[in-house]
Amino acid sequence: MFYSRNLKIDSSIEHCFFSRNNGVSEGIYKSLNCGIGSNDENSRVKKNLEIVAKNFKVPTNHLILMHQTHSNKVAVIESKNNLKRLDCDAMLTKNSSLVLGVLTADCAPILIYEKENKIIGCIHSGWKGAFNGVIENTVKKLKELGGNTNKLVVSVGPCIDQKNYEVKEDFYSKFVKKSKTYDSFFLKSEKKTFNFDLRGFVNKKLKDCNISQIDNISIDSFASKSEYFSHRRAKKLGENDYGRCISAIKKIPDKNN
């Protein structure tokens, strides 16, 4: 389990960037695989999600997940959804009975908390979502809910490090065609390939939204085999599937209500 320094000090919320440990799955999914979309046994994934929900002291159907498609879609959640995954890559809620969860295996999980209006959220940010505006759309939706970016605390969780994120020239060209400044997030190798700085790019997107309270759980999902699932590592090892780690956040109910 990993925790954000900035989020940890706020007594109004609970959160956790869960590692792959302390679950019931086996083999390539060992052990806390929360990937509903993986080929792991459904009963084991369900048990792992129960473990996560129990950590937050809520029923499993209060743990809200997304059907993540690397989109820029944002959903506002008002009530429990009985584990039906929502078609989006970011969620926001003011509901203190719900836990919002994001699944990753190299992409960046982002947890957010707006302290003034007590809005929590999570974002699934791979390169495509970040490139196409999932972070900007989340901030826009937050403002529509009355949120204030000056009161927003954000933590970017474990994701793939630049040294392990090799991409081809067409990937690089897509970025620099959109903005020449994006060149700074790439290192060119002798093989005429590039290494992309996903964490750096995500942080730039957050800062461009005038968010100043940002911290990072700087763990490389690719290199941390004992702690984190990795799509790219699994592909390199010739494995036909991979597990997903979960990051989650919950508001603590106001005692005055």
C-alpha cells in the first residue's frame, strides 16, 4: 500500500494506492488483482475487491469502478452502482458513502480532493487520455460542481517510468505535431525510438490547470514486479494477460450531518 503525503494529512478523506499484494489471485495475477476486465477467475477478482472495500469499511457495491477505455470522459457519481462499471476514465462525487476506484497497470492513477466543497475524484490517465484532455475535462467538471482549483489536492500514483516506456517515431510525432513543447517529454535513443515521460506529461497537464498542490508516488510500475502489475512488462515476458492494481479514495462522513 502506498499513500500520498498531501492526502494523508487531511482527516476528511481516506485513500490508498494499493500494491499487487495481500490478495487471493494466483499465477500471473498474484495476488490483489482487481481487474474485472482481466482473464483472472471472477471469484478471485470479486474477493480482491471485497478486500479493498473492507479496507474502507464499506460494502463492496459502494466501491465504484470504471470501464476504462483511455477516453476523456468524466462522470459525476451520486449513488452506488452495484459494481457496474461506468463508461468513463474519470469520476467525481460528493457522496461520502462511496469509494471511487481506478485500475492501472502502467497508466497513471490520479486521486484528487477539493477541500472547500469536499469533492473527491479519480482519474485513469494513460498517454491517450492525458493527450486528449481527460485531466482538463475533470477540472472543468469539478468547477461545474462548484469546485475551486486553489483548494484542490492531487496525487499521481505509481506508473511506468520514462526509462521503460519506449515508443516509436509515429508516437513522438503525434505529440510534437500538437505542440513543439511536448518534445521535452521524450528522450531519443540510438535505435531511433523514443522514451516517453508519462508522469512528467501528466504533471504538466495538472499544472496547466492551475493546480499547485501536486505530489507523486514515484514508483515505476514496470520495474516494481513484486509491488505492481505492468502491461508492458507482461508483454515483454510473453504473458498473455496481466493484473490491475487499484487506487481508491473516500470521503469521511461529516459528523455534523
